[in-house]
Amino acid sequence: MSEKVKFTIDGKEFEGTKGQFIVDAAAENGVYIPVLCHWKDVTPSGSCRICSVKVNGRFMTACTTPLEDGMEVESETEEIQDIRKAIVEMLFVEGNHFCPACEKSGDCDLQGLGYRYQMMVPRFPYAFERRELDAASPKIFLEKNRCIFCKRCIRMIKDEQGKSYFAFKYRGKDLEISMDKELAKNMSEELAQEAMDICPVGAILRKEVGFAKPIGTRKYDKMPIGSDVESSQK
Amino acid sequence: MSKPIIATASLAGCFGCHMSILDIDDRILKLIELVDFNKSPITDIKEFSQRCNIGIIEGGCCNTENVEVLKEFRDKCDILISLGECAIMGGLPALRNGIPVKECLDEAYCDGITVGENKEKIMPNDEELPIILDKVYPLHEIVKVDYYLPGCPPRADLIWEAVVALVTGDELKIPYELVKFD
Ligand code: SF4
Ligand code: SF4
Ligand code: FES
């Protein structure tokens, strides 16, 4: 079952387990491949494309591609870095990301990637779509302006029967995240906290807390996103 | 050789970015050795008296006067810098983007809970007043902008490093902690 295989990332040789996703194999070897929708051991959705790498010369998403023996992965090339930066920029203009007024600022993965790639300004025009904030739940805000459609909440936040608290509504450019009002009414504190923690951006926020951590002590204030993975480099 | 000349302006901003310029502390003494200032709230010079090398603008464009000032800066400065989130993406004033202007004005002057008595529903509409735009625009969606310094406000060290690199021609290496969007 856990057959060991050899593979390379940017020419460096590593060892991993056959069938595990490239992004996890890379992390185990101290190589950071950025993710937004991926969450280890949860069925991947491959929706954000930020983990794009080239595998044997072809573009693949590292969070959905199982590791095979002898794979040659390219990750930190100029071309791929620029594609990732472009994806970050696209997400910034597609939603309404007013970081100075966002409770997640400093702890946000999207913003963290903006910092990592030194995004000074998005290359695309801002959409400024009007989206609503859903405050119906007594425990959380659902701030639709900041959702990046990663589906983490849909895949992970469920009740005992396996029913999701969250779901997508509409299609295409009208797509939006929504929550089941009945379920959300009885959401526990713990689940609210979990939902906020797994959301990579500031779209799910617990009520009655906010801006709790002073600037300078937040996740990405001093160290770039991915530093934890990279510091485990053997 | 004469010193490079800088002009600055605050459009739809809160002056926080200008405060951050002042936040370079005693380096301001070095700054005035390096450059001269022309039109700027810092010097209180209201009109351009000569062509400038660098224009630094805080705030986005929310009305016709902002657009006019911005275009004048583009005309009269060789290099234009967007300073801060509002200049780069509209910032907090752009929270109204997506909401029709009429709705915003109604809220501000007629229906808002903090509005006193305004039975005739009077709205400011003097021809002296600049006209509010349909939304708040980032500067680079109106004129060409050469450089961007993000932050709310941009860290004083970022402004300092960028301006020094620009006038000395040295390579700008930005430490991680200096590029922030808040
Ligand atoms: S969700 Fe992240 S990127 Fe969006 S406004 Fe909040 S901090 Fe900024
Ligand atoms: S609300 Fe958060 S977790 Fe859910 S899809 Fe949107 S960004 Fe992802
Ligand atoms: S992390 Fe792989 S597609 Fe989102």
C-alpha cells in the first residue's frame, strides 16, 4: 500500500508515497506548493488552480495529481510563479477585498500569497460586483464579497448526518456561497470556529470577535505563507 | 545637477498616506537634501510652478476634481506613483462601488438614521461642487501609473526605500514585512 517512489521537483530528488497527492508529497519534503482550496486528507476539489505545476512538461494541479514513480515536477519556474501571481490577482479583482477593513487581514491565505508574490497591483481591472453579507446565523457572518469559491466549507462543515451547512447557489458569474439557515441557527461555537479556521479568506467570520490579534502578531505579518513547510526542509 | 522635484496630492484619501510620509521621522532631513518639493500639502504649494520628476498620489478618484488633479499630475510629472490602497484599488471609499450613487446620496442626505430634518430632501448641488463619479476609481484605471506602493498606510520605510531608490537609481530590494495591504 505505501510503496515508496522517487520523484523530482525543480531538478531536486525526493521520495514519497505512490498515490499521495503531489502537493502533500512536496510538503513532506519541505517544499511549499501554494494551495487555497486543498485541505489534507479531504477529497480535493481542484478549483483554485493556485497549486499549478508542470508534471513531465504538462500543466497539472498538484492537489489532485497522484504521485507516480519518476515524475518530474516543475514548480518555482518564472512561468509558473507568474501564473500563480496572476491567479491571486484575478481573485483580488473578482471579489471585493478591502483588506484594511477585513477581520482576516494578516491571517488570510489569499492576502498571504499576495505578499509572497509581492503583488503591488493586480494586472486586471476591478469588477466591483455588489454582493451581500449574510448575517442570519447567530454565530457567524458569511461575507460573500470575499469568498473565493474554494468549497472547503461545503466539503468539511457538516452536521452529524453528513449534511453540509454551506452550498453554492446559481452558476457562472452569479455563483455565490450560501448557508442553510435552519442548520446555521443551531451551529455550535466549536463548529463556527472550525468554519472560520478552514476558510482561507475572510468570508466566514465568527460574530462578536474580530481584530483580536494586534498587528505584528498575525500569521503572515513577519513570515511569508509557506514558511512553516519550508522550514521543515530536510 | 539640480535635485529631483517631488509633487504630492491627496485625492479620495484620508491623509494617512501623507502622515506615513512624515513617519520617516528624522530622515526627512535627509530627504530635503535629496529632493525638492513642489505642489504638495507638505509645502502648502497649491499650484505647480514647474515640471516635476516624481508625482506621489494618495487616494482614488471619487469626483470630477480628483480626475482633474490626477490628469494634471500625469501631465506635469515624469513618474507617477500610486501611494496606498485607496490609490491602488479605491480603498474604503470604494465600498460604495456597486451601490448606485442615488442610493448613497439618499442615505447620506435624506434617509440615513443620523440625518436631521430634511423634509424637502435637499442634496448639495451647487455648481461650485465637483460632481461625484458613478464609482470610486483606482488611479491606474484613469491615467498611466508607473509604480505602486501598497499599504493602509504604506509603511514609512517602504516609502523611504522606494523614493531613495528612485532618485539614486539604486536597486530596490523590499523586505517582506514592508509590503502589506493593511
Ligand atoms: S479576505 Fe483576505 S484578501 Fe480579502 S479582504 Fe480579507 S484579508 Fe484581504
Ligand atoms: S466561504 Fe470560505 S471556505 Fe467557503 S467556499 Fe468561500 S472561501 Fe471557501
Ligand atoms: S489547491 Fe490545488 S486547485 Fe486549489
